[in-house]
Amino acid sequence: MDLLNTLVEKGLRRETPTREEALAVLATSDDEVLDVVAAAGKVRRAWFGRRVKLNYLVNLKSGLCPEDCSYCSQRLGSKSEILKYTWLKPEQAAAAAGAGVAGGAKRVCLVASGRGPTDRDVERVSQTIAAIKEEHQDVEICACLGLLSQGQAERLKDAGANAYNHNLNTSEATYGDITTTHTYADRVSTVQQAQAAGMSACSGLIAGMGESDADLVDVVFSLRELDPDSVPVNFLIPIEGTPLAGDWNLTPQRCLRILAMVRFVCPDVEVRLAGGREIHLRSLQPLALHLANSIFLGDYLTTEGQAGKDDLAMIADAGFEVESADTTTLPAHRADAAAAAGAGCGGHGGEGGGCGPCGDAAPADAVPAQATAAAPGAGPVASERSHADLVAVRRRGAGTDLPPNA
């Protein structure tokens, strides 16, 4: 296919595709999806080999967020029966982080619900970072606390945060349909503050919220312009008790096309397979490793993920390898630029709002009874089962007395 050959050549040159080319990837048929994966896989392997970076989430403060993000189980007015707790103590967070590191994670993402941190919250997180680094000196720390105020990014950087996550989530044109308590511009500003402070920026999207192909291309091109080092791709989990609980718009093939489009637009960036991979990709998860070079290990913020041991087995069975702690994640040209800016190397020792920014997922065996293929941009995928059967709320790990999944 001429389109795919062109996109591979552009990806190897770090050249941005046209909008028309990106849209054409999303418009390919299910019959062509393996060709699309193979082409994007060439770009992924050129920049990242067969390495898979493992990341681990620690939910420092869960629920009771004043923001109204429609996708989030922690939102204002949410009726989702999730864990709700205030700030973990530094030693509790360090213990949770240790489970992820023991499972092979080289980055720990510290997340807290809320519009954004107070200065006291920044101090709490700083103490938590110190507690984690005392036990795991080389682990990367990514903070994800919502909208930042003046000077907070610098304080987090000084405390040892290597990166900051704040997702754009969807296109600017449709952002107001998803959230009304803050703006798309607020999110862009926070990413830019993190970059200006010398932290590595982590910013991505959520697919499956009823957006069009054009919206997906818009947000990915906006991310390309912001130039984060990491781009998490989340697939909406329609959690009971949220406004989007009935939205099942994705098929495994569509998820693969979306990931491939992101890889072509952001060829040399850490593309992270994030929330929702288990229930939307299902048995096709291993194919996504040919597109993304990074995943979350174990559970997510408010929902359970695939067992950590199954994540590791999937990586090995697919012919990939877990990225070691002493390996630089980013290609040399990006790592050198990040180091020069003070953001670290994006690997060993280097380197969205806060109400669920890194995404939620559910177990691999929680799948819709009907997985009818849908055309790109089509409406919800029909399911005869209740959505409560498809999503498992997290009841272990941070904020509980049960051991974490890592």
C-alpha cells in the first residue's frame, strides 16, 4: 500500500505526516489492519527496538474531585463505587511504589485527584518522592496532580520529579463537551509549565468518547506540536456512575488503527498503551506492542488491570523484552535534547487533570459479550451484558490493606 510505505519512510525520517494521511490510517479496513500494524511496527522498532518500558501507578488520593470530567469515576457527582481516601502517607506510597519496581517498572506515576495541588499538597508529594527515592534511587518519578500554579512545577522538579503528566484527552473543538470546569487551554498551559521547569512532559489522549476521526487527528497533531516525551493512549472505560457509562465505541481493530496513527505522527516518542487496553484490545493486546513501546503494569487508578505476571508473560510471548533500568528509553537525539533542557534522559535516572489522568482499565477477562466490528467513527458497539460486568473496580493496593497487583 503506497500510503503505508510513505508513512514508514516519513517515520524513519521523523517527518510529520499530512492530516490526510493520518485520517487515511484511521479509515483503513479491518482487512488491512495487520498491514497497518506491520508498517507502524517498522517505525516503532527503528526508534525503540523490541523494548517495552513498564510504568506503575500509585493513586495518592482517590475520589471526591471537584472537576466534572465526563469520563472519570472520581469526578464531581460520580456515583461510581470506587475507593475514596485522602492522601497516603509517604511510607504508604513508597511501599506501593516498591511493588511496581519489584515487578520491573522503571517509572512510578504518582497521581492525585483534584483540580490541582495546593502548595501543601506539593510538599506532601515532595516528601513522598523523597521516601521512594530513598529506597529506589534510580526509579523515574512522574507526578500527575492536575493543573499547576505558578512555581509548583519548579518545586516538584527540585523535589526529584523527573516528569509531569497532564493529558489533553480530546480535541480542542470537543473539549467543552467532555469537561466544563476547566479549559483545553488550561491543560496546554500546565504541560508547558512542566516543560519550562525542566521536567519531561507526558501528555496523551482518551479515545472512545464519541469523537470523530478528525478529532483524534486534531488532538494527536496538537500533541506533536507540544512535543511531549511520552504520549499515553487511553481507551475509554465506560464506568458505571459516570456520564459516559453507556459509550462502547471501540473495537480491537479500531484501537490498533488509533495506536498506529499515533506512532506515525509521533514516531520517536514513547507511546504508552494505557487505560482500557485489556477490555478493548482483549486477545489482540500483543499486537499493540508492535505499536506502543510502553505500558502500565498491573492495576490502574480506580479499576483493576491484567495481572502483572500476565503482562510480563504477554511481553515475552510476543517476542519483546522488558526495558532495563539502565537503558535510556528515548532515542539519542531526544534524550540529548531533554538532558540539555534539564529534564533528564528519559531513561535511567531521567526524565492527565488529576482526576484520572493516566487512565483506567479492567481485567482481561472482562469483555463485552458482543464485539461486533464497527466502521471507523461508528456508534457504540452493542453489548447485551450490563456494563457493571465489564469493569472491575480496584479493591487492592494503594488505599487498602490488600497487596497490590504488580
